[in-house]
Amino acid sequence: MKSDTAIWVQNLRKEFGSFVAVDDISLEVPTGWVFGLLGPNGAGKTTTIRMLLGLLRPSAGQVRVLGLDPYTQRGRLRQLVGYMSQRFSLYDGLTVLENLRFYGQVYGLTSAALRKRVPEVLWLVGLEGRERELARNLAFGLKQRLALAAAIIHRPQVLFLDEPTAGVDPISRRAFWDLLYDLSTQGATIVVTTHYMDEAERCQSLALIDQGRVVASGSPHELRHAPEIGEVIEVYCEQPEEALVALQGLPGLQDVALHGGVVRVLSRAVEADLPRVQEALSAAGLRTAEVAVVEPTLEEVFVACTRARPAAIRVMEAAE
Ligand SMILES: Nc1ncnc2c1ncn2[C@@H]1O[C@H](COP(=O)(O)OP(=O)(O)O)[C@@H](O)[C@H]1O
Ligand SMILES: [Mg+2]
């Protein structure tokens, strides 16, 4: 483990009875990075995070967070990490201020430290002026920011966020990500789980998880340019449904799908597949179709990575 590594995970596994929820996951997160765990529901993201926090005991494998074993050294680690769980654990009947004070006390902040820190986090998440409002009366996007404020009240070095923006509108999501980047610029290491592709794109490094396994990892750019994934042949024509039917029958293609009136063909061998695609389009009477070769989206990368596993849930949840 390198000294600039905040999180190090080797061959991590979690079984619930005979069910394997996390199956041999290894990963490494450098200090100060925004790292994403991307995967569909049930992939094992929350279970992994809970093991990184020391809330669940691994069945096998090793974990180090800031050099500590989260399960056996949870007491020492608690002060150093923040956690925003999938269901924000706020107290609905308490005000914004009371929630922050409560979490501050849980993390051992003194009254003096709290007096200084509470206005800072309120400002950071844009909740100044709302101190006296009950958490239950806040709009969803504001609740989410309060939950973030609570998770960082003690200035954690590592922040775990489990689907922090699920159900939040795109504008609020953007603002939330700007906040995460502010925190990471200040040196915090951030691990965030998501099934939103636009969020995955914003991570510096990603692990794509499916059925408890890492099926691919790297930066979004690296993942989109991995030779084993291939490229996308886009087909523009006036009858995209017909083009779809004509191309779906072609053997050897990774994936053929319609996206907003454009047929996207995922191919591992574009040079060989491009003429075949054009021939198939001509044979179907679609001679005016235009084609272009572009890079795959992260969603297509995910599809390609899970293709070899027929039982995998291939359809990511709708982004909105
Ligand atoms: N305490 C548990 N007992 C049994 N099965 C569990 C438990 N926690 C999670 N699972 C199962 O493990 C799998 C992974 O769950 P989870 O880590 O919550 O996935 P994700 O967060 O990616 O949606 C799911 O199939 C889930 O039903
Ligand atoms: Mg989860």
C-alpha cells in the first residue's frame, strides 16, 4: 500500500448465508480523489461501503482505510471518516441546527468547536438562514445538503456517500457535485456510489460493479477507450427502426440499440464491422444512411462488461 493511498481493498468478500453479495473486490483509492462505485441495484455497493466503514465484518479479504482496519479499529477510524447513508439519517423532528449539533456531539466536537464549525458547514452547503427550520420541512434537495453537512461536521479525511443524489433533480445534483469537488480540493477523499451515468462521468476513477464483482475500473476516459470495449458505429437515417432491425441480425456485434433516433452499434472490430454494417443497411434499402464512429458512453461500457455474464442485470435504472 502506497503512502498516498487512502483506501486499499484486497479480495474483499461478503456472504449472507449462501448468498455472495461482494465477491472478491480489490481496489485502491488515492488520497484526495473522487472515486465512484457504479452499478445497478443489488450489485453490492452498499455492502462494500459498510465494510469500508467497519459496520459489517468481511467474510474474507482485507481493507485499510487511512491505514486502519475498519472493523477492528473502528473506534480510531470513526473520527476520521464521514458517512452519508443511502437513507439520510437525519432527525426529522429536529431543526437544521439541532441536527448539526447532534452529529457534532456524536463525533466529539466541543461546544466551542461546534460554534465555529456549524456556520462553516451551513455556508458550505448553502443552508445559512435555515437554521431554525425542521428537517422534515426541508425540500428533498435541501435535506440532502443537510445530510452532507452532518457527514462533514467533524472534517473527515474520507467521506463515504451512498447514492447521495438518488431522487434529486439534475440542477440540485449538479450543485451537490460542485460541493463534493470543493471538499476534494480541500484534500478529502470521497467514495460515492451511484447508478447515474452522468455522476459516474464526474468521478476521477470508477469501479463498475455487477453481481458483487468489479467488472471494469479506471477513469471514465480510460474506460471509454479500453480496447476490449471497442467503439460505437452511429447510424443516422430516416427510418432508424428499420436500421435497428437490419443490424440486430448481424453476427459479431457487441450491442445494437436505438438512442434518440440514432442507432448505436457497439463493435470491438470497427474496421471489419463498418463495411458489414453499411452492406446490411444497403441490403435493407437504407442507402442514404450515414455512419460515424464515436466513443462508447459509460453505459455502453457497462453493457459490454456485463455481456459475458448473461444473468446480470443489464439495464441501468433510468437516469431521471
Ligand atoms: N443483511 C443482508 N442479508 C442478506 N442479503 C443482503 C443483506 N444486505 C444486502 N443483501 C443482498 O446483497 C446484495 C447486494 O446488496 P447491496 O450491497 O445493498 O447492493 P447495492 O447497494 O449495490 O444496491 C443484494 O442482493 C441484497 O439483497
Ligand atoms: Mg445500495
